[in-house]
Amino acid sequence: MNTHSVALDTGIVSATRTEALKAALIAAVLGIGLVFLTGFAHSLVLHNGAHDTRHALSFPCH
Amino acid sequence: MIQRVLKAGFLAGLVVGLAIAVLQQFTTSQLILQGEVYEKAGHDHHAAGNSPALPIVLVHGSGSSTAAAESEEEEDEGWQPANGWQRVTATSVATVATSIGYGLILIAVLLAAGVLIVPRTALAWGIAAFAATSLAPALGLSPELPGSAAAPLVARQIWWVATALCTAGGIFLLARIEYTTAKIVGLLLILLPHLVGAPKAATFKSTAPAELAAQFAATSLVVSAVLWMLLGLAVGYAWHRLEPRQNRGVVAT
């Protein structure tokens, strides 16, 4: 393996890493959004609909 | 990559969420319904000044009495799912959505940490997530039945989120960073929310019997533990199954 191919490999690895971090960020935002809606949102409809889930999964409720 | 991440998180969360929704109906939901009978009786007793027998009417049901409507905390409570299929459906949808949300967060964290995602590793991270989102918050804010006394909601929510973040960060430093200083900081982070203390109500006012409340707290923790363990396994499995074909057979160690 010469220097060129090592540099190429490293480039591929860092590109994959950037892509993974981007995907992780999107997943995290979506995931936190969902958990916020079911576990934390103060909207009456969301609270009442998710009431039993909030109690069951020990989110603060009422 | 993005598609694989979202698909794996969604599928794992969906399957586990459905399983937990069924488990809840036989465990926590039953206890909540029982707790509400006492909560309702407490309201009626307070409103009428005399309660000869426990009325079997649920406080969240559609047929609430005028006595309950007039009691201290009953303001306009908006739409509520009626007991029966409406409530079962609403709870199941909320549980599945929470499970998908947790699944996406778990994958995000595993990717960000650069961990090889297989059922074994995802299970270990799932157990750590259980400690962060259920065990540690439960030490300050026990899972409670409806009708329990509690401090203002926003204060408890802030403490819950802070505790989950501190515990998760602490476990990460303890388990993944080799420096002694990092491990000490990790330990302090885990202890910090409990040294600050959770917001507490000034008095106790639970209407449910202590046995029921204790059973609920323990059951809730078990349900959360099952959720996170299944979610870890499912995320690891789904991630592996959704691997692009050309990479199959390449086993990383």
C-alpha cells in the first residue's frame, strides 16, 4: 500500500464518518422531537392522549 | 446512510413499541385504572364531605360527575380518550411513538460514538440508557400513580432531563474514556442531580393505597427496563439486517 492509497482510504473513512454524524444528527433531532411530544409537551390533547404512557415510562406528569 | 439510520430506528421502535404497548395493558395500565378509582373517590369525598362507598367511576372517563367537575383541580381538561378502546389506542400510539423516538436517539448515539452496531453492543447501550432515563430519575421522582402529590411540572421536567443527560454523560465517561480524571468527572456527573435534589411536593396527598403505589413504581421500572433491552437488541438487529448488500459478509470485530 503506497502513500497515495493510504491518503485515499483515510479520505473515504472521514467522508463516511461525516455522513454517519450527519445521519446521527437527523435521527437525534427526530427522536428527541418524538419523545418531547409524547413525554413532555404541555398541550392538553397530547398530555391526555399520552397520559398512561407518561406514567408508565416514568415521565413527569400532571 | 440516512435512510438506513431512519429505517432501523423506525422499525426497531415500532416492533418494540407494539410489544410494550401490549405489556402495558396488562401491567401499568391496570394499576393506573385502579389508582384512578381511589383518586376519584378522594375527589368525591372532598366534594361531598362524605363517601360511604367507593364509586366505580374513573376520573378520566367521559361520565364525570358534577361533584368531580366542581372539585379543586378540575378545570377544563380538554379532550380525553374515553376508557376502553379509545384509551388503549391513545396509550399504544404514544408508547410506539416514544419507542421509535428512543430507538432513533439510541442509533444516533451509537453512530456518534463510533461504536460497531450489533445486538450485543446496542443492548449494552440500551441498558445504560435505561439507567439514564429511568433508574436515575426514579431515585428523585418515583414513577407515580395519578393522584399523587408533586412539585410544579416544569421544575420536575427540567430535573428529569438534566438527570438523564448527566447520568448518560457520566456513564459514557466512566465506561469509554480511559483517563482517571474523566472517570472521576463521570462519577460526579452521575451524583450531581441527586446532590442538587429533585423538586418535591410540600406534603403527601396520594389517595391510592401505599401497596398500589409501590407496586406501580416497581412495575413501571420493569416495563422501562424491558423496553430498553428489547430496543437495544432490535436496533442492533435491524441495523445489521439493513446493511447494504455489498458490505455483507465483512465482519468487523
